[in-house]
Amino acid sequence: MTIPFFDLAAVNAPHRDAIDRSIAAVLNSGQTILGPQLEAFEKEFAQACGVTHVVGVANGLDALSLIIRASGFGAGDEIIVPANTYIATLLAVSANGCVPVLAEPHPETMLIDPVHVQALITSKTRAIIAVHLYGLLCDMDALSRIAHEHGLRLFEDAAQAHGARRGGRVAGGFADAAGFSFYPTKNLGALGDGGAVTTDDDVLAEKVRMLRNYGSVTKNVHDVIGVNSRLDELQAAILRVKLPSLDAENSRRRDIAQAYGRCLSGAGLTLPVAGGEDHVHHQYVIRSRDRDRVRSALEAGGIGTGVHYPTPPHRQPAYRGIDVSALPITERLAGEVLSLPIHPALRDAEVEHVVEVLNAFA
């Protein structure tokens, strides 16, 4: 049995006919940019996230970058971000001339640790970005208290957490604003790049709308220096097709995660926290000090894997100037994490094969 790490064709297969119809409708309409499909998706995704505003943009990085820019932050302002994250979180900070300050993750959740965040706040700190890594919601209550106490803005990087819920609230609705990615492999994925900003802040939403469209609200009138970052009509139409299935597909991911957790308890691995509705299992990340041998065993069994992420941002050449002296947890995770196949099209027999190979290795 050969099991790819992610099977995009299989994931999109149930939506294929509806996607074909939606693409045809866009082509027949003659509107491909800032049209009715985007407007409708923004309203539908806002309802799904429980927020007032959604602004579709070109990708997840732009979503975060435009949130920071619309908030008025710039050169020298410090923004606290998790050290254990994809580099895009830091790039959004740097793109605005701000300084990313790296906070360690909690060793069990692998998410930004509020205790470490508290210790990093200085007179230059302006905001905190909580990354719901792997699909698990951060401790937003604790981070909100810290942000309120110090007069800071709190943002979510929700690129991996579409549909995650806690206490009646949904990812994208816990902070001042949130950035989403709709990259094809996300829980809610387009067929190309795409992103969105969610917020209840009327002023911030209007600024992001202006910035994404060359700094313009009225055609040929450019109030500020903006960029070209718009979610196009084709991708918006595709996302509208897939959005109604998000909760069911997240439920399937939870079922797979529960099966892994139940069947791998004796395999000598560190398994991720189970979570409930607050975990949508964008990735199922195990840990092992013998990671490379575990990965080789899975590959020998025909099973694809991923490492999220093998080199933390502070070890990338782009950030060679960052002080790395106080990030031992992040360093350890980078050498231990291994992502197993998990997506809504993964069959039970494939899950069983992954389990069999891991238990045999153990």
C-alpha cells in the first residue's frame, strides 16, 4: 500500500462537479476580480467565523502583513510571535519594518506559551500574534489578558485552524483581527493561493480593503500607497463550494486523530494533545528523538510524511541576526517533530497501515 502524505485530488474529488459549475459560472459572468463571488464568500466566511468583516486577499502572508500595516505599526515596533511557526508569521512582521520577538512554545501543545510572552514585553512591544499551529487553538484567554493588561493588539495567525471552536467562538474571532490562508492543502483550501482577514474592527477592515486594492476605494482615487492583493473570483467561487463541508471534513480529521491516538499509545512516541472542537488537526504531529529512523520506517512502508518544520525561522539565513540563546524548546521540537498523513479523504485501511508500520517499528 502506498499512502501519499497528502492527496489533493482525493480531497477535492467530492467537490469536483460543483467546482466545475462554479468555474463555468465565473467564466460566463465575465467578472474575475472584486466581483459577486468574492462579496458572497466574504459574507459567508464572516458568518462561519462569527465576525463582522472578512476581506479577501491574495494569500495568508498578505493577510497578516496587511493587518499589521492597517494597525499603523512600523519601524522599530516589536511584535511577539511564536518561535515554533512557519516563517510567514515572521515575514509579515518584517515586511512592515517591525521587529519579530520570538516566544517559546509550551512543550505539550507546541503553541506559543503565554508565560514566555509575558516575560518578553518591553516598552517597544505593540502586538502579539497567536499562531494556531497544526489546527489547535492557542490559549486565547491568557493571551487576551496579557494584551489587555499591557495595551497591546492581539492578532491570530489562523492559517491552519479553519473551523476550530472553543466556548462558542471560532478561529478568526478571538482577537482584534486574524489572517487566514486558503492554500490548497489547508482545511479550507482553494485551487491556488488565497487568503483573508477577519475582524470586528470597522476601521481596520476598511483600511485593509483599501490597502489590498492599490490604496483605493473609489476607482482611480488612491488615498494611500497600497498593494495588489485580492482574492480573485475563481478562488472565491471554489471556496464557496467547499465552505459548507468544512465542519464535516474537520470531524473526519478528528476521527483519524483519535484512531492514531488510540492505536499508537504504546509505540514509544510523543503524541499530540487530543483537543476537542478546538483542534481541527491540519497536521497530526508526533515527536520522537529518533525521528529520522521513524520516518525511514514509514517511507519503507510506502507512507509519506512531512516535517513541520525542520528548520525554525531563527535558524534560517534570512534571520541570522536574531538571538537564539533562549529557545531550547523550539530547537528540540525541530529535531523531533514528524507529521503523519491526515486529511478527510484518508481511508480507514490507510490509517490502519500507518499504525501497523509504527507499532512494528516500536
